[in-house]
Amino acid sequence: MANENPLAPADEIGRRIFLIRGKRMMLDSDLAAMYGVPTHRLNEQVRRNAKRFPADFMFQLVPKEFKSLISQFAISKKGRGGQKKLPLVFTQEGVGMLSGVLHSPRAILVNIAVIRAFVGLREIISTHGDLAERLWKPENESSEHGRDIRTLFEVIHEFMNPPESPRPRIGFKPK
């Protein structure tokens, strides 16, 4: 991968952005592949600079989330023995913070491309939001066709914004 163009096409980067815990995230292994470094090296730099990566920039998946990614998005286990650690995932802000940790011209180019992909995804969502506004207007509610469209939109909205399931608290619970 060192000889390849460091910038993956925007649509390829977009396919590597997943919705996890209601946020758009990228896996450490996908980012490492784009940066041209082994995943453990990327994670090592993140550990060394832990103060730059608060929980809203990056977090580690729990086993249930990782299994879901494997089954839903056909993410395969790497190598012969599979992954030994659960992957880290990064938000757009976390990807931006990686540029301060990884010092190379390639890292700068990859960060620019990834941030553009996140922004492009946000623009697509905002465009769909405008469409959603038009569908919710009262003029569409008056006809039977309008009610059908609204029902369809409600179903789509439920899929796009799944309710967050409460996570069990970890650690000591005082009584």
C-alpha cells in the first residue's frame, strides 16, 4: 500500500464510515490502512497521546458492537488468529486529532480526504433533511397519498435514528 495513492476515493472512504452509538465513526484498521501504517502503531500513538482523544472523539467497541459490525457490514477478521483486541473507532474530530499525532505528509493528505468524506456525508444527510421537511408539510397530510408518504417517512426515520438502548453501568454501584 505504500506505493499506492494515499487518497482513497471519497465514496470508498464513505463506505468505511459506520453509525455506532448514534455517531458516525471509522475503525482504527481502516484508518491505519489509509495512513499506510500497521493498526497497532496507530493505536500505540493514540495511547501515547491519550489526552488528545476524549471519549467523544474515540472509544473502544464492546464485543457486542464488534460482532454486529462483523455480521452486518461483512468486516472480516484479519490474519490467521483473528483480532486479539477490540477495535478503536474515531469520530470526525478524532480523525482530525490524528493529524497532530501522526506526523507525515501522507497523514495530512489522508486526514483532509477523510474529513471531506465526513462533511460530504453530513451534506447528504442535510439534503435528505430538506426532503423530510417537504414531506412533513401539511399540504401532504390532506390527501391519502400524502398520509402514505408520511407513514413511509416515519418508518425511514425510525431506521435512520434507532433508539439508543440503555447500556448497563460498569463498575461499582453504591447503594
